[in-house]
Amino acid sequence: MSRASLDKQPHEVAAMFDGVAERYDLTNDVLALGQTRLWRRAVRQAVDAKPGQRVLDLAAGTGTSTQPFHAAGADTVSCDFSLGMLQVGKRRLPHLTFAAGDATRLPFRDGVFDAVTISFGLRNVQDTERALSEMLRVTKPGGRLVVCEFSRPTIAPLRTVYIEYLMKALPAVATKVSSNPDAYVYLAESIRAWPDQRELASVIGKAGWRRVAHRNLTGGIVALHRAYKED
Ligand SMILES: C[S@@+](CC[C@H](N)C(=O)[O-])C[C@H]1O[C@@H](n2cnc3c(N)ncnc32)[C@H](O)[C@@H]1O
């Protein structure tokens, strides 16, 4: 079964997610040791979707990350380029609107969303800056961006335990629960190679977003970045 390499060729990334789609949510919950719920709650609060607002959840996969915005009464679109993930999503969450699309060439007009958010997706996109510019393009003036992504633990002992032990154990644990344990080798590698909180904030700013801020979750294992499009 396929796994992407760190150059993140789009067809490899999409095929890898096609391969894990069926068991994706279960594996996620197990490997994140119950933290996913906490992270999703923080994203919901940061996005702060209001009834009637248009929210794009990019790299939405099976749509689990979109649910909180839909529950808040927003008009949501769950966009992803893995047809496997979208199919599982459509079957399990038929009330959501799914769209096939690549983050670097979004199939939406300019300025149509009040908020754009991406959870555990940006790290997988080959051209991060291009995706951030595309997100800016489809956001309304004054609209907001929320990025939820694995990051760098801020406390040295946690960082050591996390990088030296947990990341190395990940593929072995994944063998028990995932349909494609190799995908979790990629997960560990891609987390290690990903920019830390400050670097990512700077990349977001360079793409044209304003008032970029971030907060750490679970000691910086995950970070939320929030930014706005100029009015
Ligand atoms: C780890 S999953 C996250 C799914 C969901 N957001 C969540 O929080 O559970 C990452 C998703 O990013 C999607 N993805 C990666 N690169 C993409 C791209 N360039 N365009 C659209 N989707 C992409 C993958 O297909 C996959 O479904």
C-alpha cells in the first residue's frame, strides 16, 4: 500500500489518504490518545462560525473536522482532493456538502467565505504558500483563517519524549489499528520536517494574511494559527 514521501507529490498524498480513508477517524482517535476532541473544540472556538456564515473546511477528509461548524449553523463546504476520503465522508455524514478540489487550485470564486479553516491538512500540501494564497483569495475581506496543525512542543522534556519516543513508536502502534501503517511513517516524518509555531506564523503573513497569532494546544504538540484578510 502507498505512502507519500516528503516531497509530497499530490498524487501520492491523495492515494495514501484513499488507502486509509475507511479507518482514518478511528486510527486518529486512538493515536492522538483522546486529544482530538480537545483540539477540535479549540478549532470550533477559534473559527467561531455563526448561523448563515459560509465556512470552507479545506483538506476536510471524511468531514469530521467540518461537523462543529455545521452544528453551529454555518453553511459549510468540506473540500479535499482524496476521493476515497470524500466517499467515506459522504456515506457517514450525508448532511454535509463535499467538494473535490486541490488546496493549491481551489474550485471557488474570489471572496465567498467568511472563514476558511484547515485541520491537519496544510502539512500535507506540497506548496504551502500557494495554498495559503488560495485560501486568502476565496475569503471575504475581513474574513478569517484558522490553521490547526502539529507543531513543536514548547517544553524541552515534552519535546524529547515526543520526538524521540512517541514519534518513533507511532508506526508500530499504527500497525495495530491502521489499514496502512506505512502512512504513519510519513506522518511522523512530515511532523518532524514541519516549521515550528513562529516560522509558520511568518509563512502565513508572507502569503498576505494580517494579524497572525497562534496558541499552543497540548504543550505545543498542536498549534492553532489565526489570521484575517484585510478589510
Ligand atoms: C490528516 S487528513 C485531515 C482530515 C480532516 N481535516 C481532519 O481533521 O480529520 C489530511 C487531508 O488533507 C488532504 N489533502 C492533502 N493535500 C491536499 C491538497 N493539496 N488539496 C486538498 N486536500 C489535500 C488529504 O487528502 C487528507 O484527507
